[in-house]
Amino acid sequence: MTPAVSRSSPVPLHIQIRRAIQDRIASGELAPGDRLPTEHEYGRTFGVSIAPVRQALLDLADAGLVVRHKGRGTFVRGTRLEEEIDLLTSFTDSLRRRGLPVRIQVLQQAEEAAASDIAGQLGVRAGTAVVHLQRLAWIDTEPAAILDAWLPARPFASIARLDDFEAGRSLYATLEKEFDIELGLARSRIEVGRLSEDEAPLMQLPEGSPVLRIASVTEDAVGRVVEVSRVTYRADQFVFTMTSMRSPGRSGLSDADDDR
């Protein structure tokens, strides 16, 4: 690749490098799945030090255009999956219905003493026994999301002993079919975050990589809390959509809406 940076330009070097690589991706010269040159190779190509190259690649990863695998290199990402946010629908079932190669890895499945924040959301005392189910969802050969769920051990203790979540068992289907739970409402908080030191190896991304976190409290049809969940999605693999509907008979925006 012909060097495309100028030290005399007011545009920082890492931005010039990012734009040059981004142009190659946009033109198709670098296709999804292609491995990019190493930082040292780019440094020699552009005639710069490693620092601006590394920042350019980090910016591209944050934008979801490339994915960086420790020990393997940096690759052009394919099209991100578009998911409708429906918090009462099984994440894995929704992907399987689209024919995607989803695999579930169980990381933790046991009873534990509820931490104070989980206990408060479940409406029990801190230290009360809860079932913690933590799973890692893979799409093809890449980890995509960390799924954490906490449920009161009374009456859900047997969930800790089920041995077929990796075979495709759905937690929500289990609640509905085996515990006669009718799911009614999920209250959620959605925020952008960064991978922690513990999460980064699971997601095969550098610590600090951007993620989307959805924390939810799920109630049954009569208002009893049955689950607290936290889902951490790789930001480079998903685009989320939501559908909103105006209430019948509502003719205009409220003052609060006008202030948004």
C-alpha cells in the first residue's frame, strides 16, 4: 500500500492512518475476514512509529470495522447482526431462528449467596441462596455475549443441576414449561461499557474494548421478581433496534416529550 500520511498535515497521524485503512475496507480491497498487516508492518509502510498505528487500529475496532484477536492479529469484521431488543425473548432462540450457528458454553451454574445488589433487585436478603447461571454465547467461532442470570434458589434450585444448557436448553422456556411461570414484565437499563479484566479473555478482545450492557429485572404475570439478568454484548458484532408505538388516542407530545 502506498503511504498516505503527511507529517506536515494538521490532521493527526493516527487519524490519517485510520482513514487510509478505512478507505481500503470501504472499497472492498480489504474484505470481511481479511487479516490486516501487523502494527510493525503498518509502521514500516506508513513510515511512522507504532503508537499512531496502534491508536488507528483501536479506533477502527471501537467503530466495529475490525476485530483484534490476541496472538492472532487484526481482522476485517463482517456485517454486524441487527437484533430487535425484546427482553422477554430468549437471546439464543432468536439467533437460532435466523439460522445462525449459535453455541452455548456454561461458565457457572451453581447456588451461591446473593450479593447485596442482586439480593436487593430480587427482593431478598443479602446472603440468601440464589442460582447463578453464567453462559458464553458463541456465533460460529467467535464469542458474542456473556449471559448472567440470578434466580431465587426457592423455588428454582433445580436449575443449578440441569445439565443440558449447552445442548440448547432455554432458561425462559424452562421457567414457563417446568415451573409454570408466565413471564410478564422486564425492566431494563441499557448502557455502553468497557470489557473488564475478567471479561476480556472470554470475549477474546483487549481489556477496555466497547460493549453494550443490558441489566434487567424480570417479573412474572402477577408481579413477582423471578430473575435478575445482565447481558454483555460485543459492540463489534451487534446493532440493536427498538420499536415504539404511540398509545391509542394520544394526539400530541407531552411537555416532558418536548423537553427531551
